[in-house]
Amino acid sequence: MRSKKREINYARDLYCFFLRKRTNFPHKAIGRFLGGRVHGAIIHSENNIRELSAVYQHVRDDIRAIDEMVRPV
């Protein structure tokens, strides 16, 4: 159960990271979009991905793969 929760949190953190990166919407707007999360949760998600990407290659690979998938044509 714990690893499933961790996977969900990681996916949500990536989603928040990319919403900020691609849209520049305010944290509060992203929080509302994601079901009423407070802006602090969005900031935490964004910071978490930045910190993880500084340490783990697989996180950088995930970011790169997602960037390539959503890159405008």
C-alpha cells in the first residue's frame, strides 16, 4: 500500500511541476484545478520534483520524457 501511495504522490507532484512549467498559472489556480488543494501543496510538489531531480537520474529522465511528449509541434 505504501509504494502505491508513493507512486500516486510522485505522479501528482510531476503533474503540478509541469502545470507550473507549461502554463505559469498561479499556485492557487492549480490547487483549485486539482480539487481544492492549497497553494502550499502545489509549491511543495514543485520543490519536491526539483529536489528529486537534482539527486536521481530517473526523475530527470521522467521530466525529459514528459517534455518530449508535450513539446509543441
